[in-house]
Amino acid sequence: MKNLPGELFAALQRLLPQHSLSRLIAKLADSETPWLKRWLIERFVAAYGINVEEALEQDLDKYASFNAFFTRQLQAEARPLDSASNTITSPADGAISQIGYLQGDQLIQAKGKTFSANTLLGCEQDANLFEQGAFTTIYLSPKDYHRVHMPVDGQLLHSRYIPGHLFSVNKATTTHIPGLFARNERLVCLFQTPAGKVAIVLVGAMLVAGIGTVWQGQYAPNPRTVVEQTFDGETEVVLSKGDELGHFNFGSTVIMLFEKDAMHWHQQLGQGEEVKMGEALGLTA
């Protein structure tokens, strides 16, 4: 009986028009009507205890919409970057949902539930790179800073947008919906780095009205089509550790995968621990 609320929450999400609801919320969040966007921002700040003093722009009236505030930039000193050459840093503010090492090609989703790198990345060749490698899943709640940054220097090799569901990615849902992260809409980014190949996966979720990247802006291709992009020559994308990679328009998840023996996590990190962007999570080999 104690699991019933979580099961009901998961069941309700299966019935909801996830994409239509997310598009409706997106229109509301993008509204530039002064009284509405101010009301939304003020209610949000009060509800989640947002520290506005961290923001680069602290005047709430200067934000064009709720989404503009939600994806706000922070002052540089608000998130000190561990700049040591051998550290892997957190790409975002959030809570560690899972952290560890793949068993073959299997990642842990929740206790008793796993999913494969192949289904997550949508490419067997990419998935083979990460067998027995390291991974972590970081959950961004609505209260968190929602820009995603590079954990290590890297050159973008290719990206893959994979359409899918928009289930919530909170603890209740990850416990009750098998293969959740490999079923939701997501953007897979494969980088060449000093630590070898690194995959950074931005996973969409309920009410996430799109994923944005620094090289393309809002990422909104055909919702039923897998879109692959290769980056070289004129389209080359090279980012340093700490550089912004992209952003979410509401709470979601970032998953990182590293090749076998390329790095190891700090031993003290565990499930549920809160981390900040730029904080060292591990060391390269």
C-alpha cells in the first residue's frame, strides 16, 4: 500500500496528453504580458525560495517572460568552477539520482530497474563505447539553476534528437516506469574530450517545453523524427569545461556516460546528494 501513491502518479501520466499539456504550459511561460509574467515569477520565487541575488539580472521586471527568468544566467562567482585539469565537474545544479559504473551496457534507473545504453543513446555503435564505463544521472528540480554546462573540455562530434514521451523524471516516476529515460524525449550529445568519448544526454520531461543548445537555440524538430547532426568544418563546436552547453525550460535530467577506465567518481558521492554546477564529481584516469 505504501507504493500506491507513486503507482497512481505514474498511471495518471500515462493518461495525460503529455505533449499538448507541455505546449500549453509553454505558451503561458513564454507570455510577455507584464502583469502575468510578473505574477508567475513572483509566485515561483516564493514557492521555491529562489535566491534572486545569485542572478546576473536581479530586477524581475527586466525578464521578458517567466521562461526568461527560469533559464536566467547566474553571476560567475555564484558557481565556482573546479578548474583542475584532471577533474570532471557537475554539468548542472541538481540531485544525484544514480552514480556508478555500467554493468555491461546497463545503467541503473532505480532500485531493481535498469536500462541499456543502446536504448538511451539510440545507437548501438555509440553505446558500445561505454560498456563497463562510468555514468551518473542528475535530476534538476524546478528550484534548480537550469543551464547545463560542460563537465570537461570537449569537441562535439554529433548529436541525436530522439522523440518520445514526456513523463515526469522525479523519484516516484523513475521507480514505477521501466526504461523511463530511454522512453522520454531526449537530446544525445557525443563529445571527444581529454577523457575520451563522453556522452551528455539532456532528457525532456513533463512540462519541459523544449531543450535549448548554444549551437542551435531552441531544439524543436519534428516530434516524430529522429534527427542526427554531425559537427565538423564550418559547424565545429568546441567548448571548454564550464562553458554553457544548453538549458531546460522546466525540471528535467542530465545523464553523463564515460568510457571504461577513463575516470572514477569521488567515493563520497551517493544517491540523493545535491550538487552544484562546477563542483568536482570525479577524476580522470
